[in-house]
Amino acid sequence: MKKIGSILVLLSSALCGTGRPMAAQQAAPAVEASRAAKSTSWWKNAVIYEIYPRSFQDSNGDGIGDLNGIASRLDYLQELGVDAIWLTPIYPSPQVDFGYDISDYAAIDLQYGTLDDFSRLVAAAKRRNIGIIMDLVLNHTSDQDPWFKESSSSRTNPRAGWYMWRDPKIVDGHRQPPNNWVSDFGGSAWQWDPARQQYYYHEFYVQQPDLNWNNPQVRKAMYDVARLWIGRGVVGFRLDAITSLFEDPLDRDEPYIPGPDGQPRIDAYGDKEVENIYTDNLPEEHGVLRELRQATDAAGGHRVVLIGETYLNSIDDLRRMYGANNDELQLPMDMQVGFINKFDVALFRRRINEAETGLDGGQPLFVFDNHDNPRWDRYQTGAAGAPQSAYGPHHDDIGRVIAAVLFASHDTALMYYGDEIGMATTPPTRKQDVRDPIGIRGWPREKGRDGERTPMQWNAGPDAGFSSAGVKTWLPIPESYKTVNVAAEERDPDSMLHWYRRLIALKKNDSALHEGEEIMLNTADGHVLSWLRKAANGEAVIVACNFTGQPQTVSFDLSAQGVGGTGLKTLLMTPGAREPQSIASVRLGPYGVYIGQIR
């Protein structure tokens, strides 16, 4: 929710970047033994695939993706190497915020299918060793939720205290909101309710009133929701806006963020920007996370994972999300690596090293893009937004670098549908085409999130294989679908799709890349990010990524890391690159990647 800123296939998937069989395809016994020993922590080093259901696969020709559409693509996801899929909200909703305004936490929105469809999806995914992760929105509900309707009806009803209600502030005889808090989606975060004669707080849209997490009845109700879906077979929850559960009990004004002239900065919506010190990341949230963890551990036999949407300012804040006794989130999202938004070697090196060494043993979760932010092509443009066409001369090479950081690091990897074929951000060019209310309100400075939510590009046929021929899809399909699609990339062994498959296979089956320790190398190099992955069995792998548009040559001395070999066995490298023979000289083309085992 928070926005920042066939046979041919099997054959080509079993080849490394130089066209030779990739030994890593067969899982080492040590890796298999490790997996068996950690069955309750299956999520460690896993690959999680985010699906925006509206945009993945339409099975009934209404232009909107659905659960049966997802089920029809499970073989594709299995071949890709996915361990779990995270579904953004599929509950009944007025769809003001496309599902993040929930009106019934116990059912399925009919535009996506039925509970029976969901059960079939869970079962079919389980047969392929893929888990289903639900999006659990704890911070707020829809204003059409029966809970809110009851709460707003009077100040004395049984749910009167379930939301954040406040009396107005009277200034010169006029009613005003209690303070200066601003909604993330523009305007005051307070909305007047005539029935109660009070304001209610909404961190996001007016139609998304915030729950009162100081109320124990609210906590019980939401923990019961989690238990319900665990009973229906889900293996985890992604917790939306989890750092926004609590607000300052004194309702203090938040400080304004000054601009260059000393006056408050103005955002895309025309509001004065505030520093969210009283409405985000407050200490009370940790008590809720511990209680939720206890509830999900008990209901799911310690196999249910909690993933947090955690936009935080420091590694210290991130570490606290795991809990002092590792009793809160198993996987808070590390946005500090994937959202650097520029190829800064020193910053990447520092942030990755912090994640590997500064979390007290917590498992890092890296993520580079999602449904709220432009896709990774933003690294090509050098800005948080992408132009109408983001397919520049180095688009695929930059994508390979991003994927190498994501899958060759010691982390759980969270990817977004379409990443694996290099789909680019395609924002609307006219305000009348915008579907996202953020873009409607903030145009033209804020174009909304439609650009990263366009339908999945399966083939070059009608509607890109997403829907039926001639159907008006909920968002237009970019013209890039004619060349950038799964079918075309299946046929090309050097495509982005095969790069992703090979990387994920290495992450799963190579001992060092599966769970070996990670050590940064050549730490003074300002052009190439490189690191060592070293397994307990002694296997060592180097990864080198050129962060520049010019060729680079690097060498390595691994004596300090206790690695004696100097030869290299190539596991994967950028297509067309020259294979190095030793660690004394590894040549990388512009935005080139090399991954090799030390021999």
C-alpha cells in the first residue's frame, strides 16, 4: 500500500550461459537434507512470486484476471521455480483501491471467483509444491464493511470503538480536523461523519477508515481472520501497511518537511508534506505482531510465514521487525536494497552487507518492485518513474543485474509477475485513461500505479493471451507485448525468461547459492559489485555485476576468505560474454554478470 517514491523449454532451462549443461540442476544431497530439516521454515531462501490477480490471467473473458486463470498457469510457475505466490487482495471489495478496501474478510470477490475456486487453486498449487500467501490488510477496512457501518451509526453501538474517531477542533467557532495529519493518497487524513458528529482517521483513501488497534475486540477479530484462512490452506500472509497500525495518542501535529526555501514542501496532491513521526512505525505495533505470530504459529503448526510491508529508514528499524526473540515477522521486506533506484555500487554494497550482518540472524527478504512502484526498468531511466517506452539499449542487461542481486544473494527473493520476461512500466499518457485514483487526483505529477499493473504478456496473439480476443481489458495491454511475451522468450535461450529460470535453479540447487554465507569482495571498486557465497561443505561461488555501461575487468584474491582455488567453472554469465579461466581476470561487458564456482 505504501508507495515510494515443453522439451525445448526443458532443454534450454538446463543449460548455462555458455550452452553447457548446468551441473546445479540436480540438487546436492546436502541441500535436500537441509530442506528436510527446515520444513517449518520453508520460506528461508525461497522464491515468492507476487501476482496482481486482476492482471495475471482472465479465464472467463470479462477482461479481469481471476483465480481460475491463475490456476491455469501453475505449471508455468512451477517450471519457473516458484515456492509460493502472494495474491494481492481477492476479498469482496468496492474496488476503490482495487481490493485494498475490504468489505468482507471471510469471502472471495465474485469477479475473481468463489471459495470453491480458491480451494481448487490451493489444492492444485500444493500438488506442485507451491504455497498460497494471502494479502492481509490489518490497518483499515472499507467504509462498506459492516464493521464500519455499525461503528459509524452511533457513539454507543457495540463497535463504536473499532475505528479511530475524534471530536473536532473548534477554531474561531469553526469545525476543523483534530490535527494536520495528511493522507498518503492526498488531503487531510480526517473525514467528518455527520451521523456520529466526529471525524474518523484514514491513512489512505476516505473510503478506507483505520481500525483502532488499541481495542482488543479488533485484535481478536483480525486474528480470527488469519485463523480462518490458515484453515483454508494458506501458508502465509503479506501484511499490508503493517507499520501504520498505531498513531500518537496525543494527536500531536506532525512536523512539516522544509523545502529549499525553508517553507514546507508541497506534494503531488498540493498538500504540505509532513514527517510521519506520529503515524508510522510506532512501538505499539510490536505487541500486535507478537500476538499475531502466536496465533498463526498455533493455527499453522509453525509453518505459516508473516511477511511485512515495511518501508523503514534504517537497518535498526528493520531488525526490530523480527522481534527481540524472533517472535514477530519472519520476513519483513527489505526495501532499502531494492529501492535504491540507481546503480550506486557503494550503497548497494553497504545495504546488502547490513542485511547480511545486521539482522541478528534474521532472514533477509529482498524485493525490487511491486504493484505500488514502477518496475525495475526505472534503474535504466535513473528516476523513480519510467517513460512511455522503457526498452532502451541496455534494458535486458540491467534486468539481468537486478535478477542476479535478487537471486544470488543470501536472501528470500520476492519477485513481481512479468519481471521474468522484462515487462516495463507503461504509465498512461492521458488523464482520461487513468484508473488508479491516486493518478486521477495527482495528475500530472503523480500518474498513479496503472503503469506497473498492466496485464501479463503471455503471447503475441489477441490480448497478449491474457484474455479473449476483442475483450476490453481492465487496463490496456502495452504494445511491447508483440515481442516481450512468454511464448517468444520460451523460444530464445538467451531471453530474460531463461535467465530467471537458470538463476532460480542455481538458488535452489547449488549449495553455496542456496544458503552459503555472503561476503562482499573488492570493496573499494566503484564500478563492479561482487561477492562470495561460501557453503559449509566448502563450495565457493563468486558473483560479479557490472553496474556501468562500460566494460570492466576485475580480479579476486580469496585467500582472506579461506578459499584456495583460482580456477573457475562458469555457472551463468551474460549471453555472448567471454568465459574467464581464472579469478585473476574476469571481463564484464556493459551491465555484465558473471557467476562462477571456484575450482
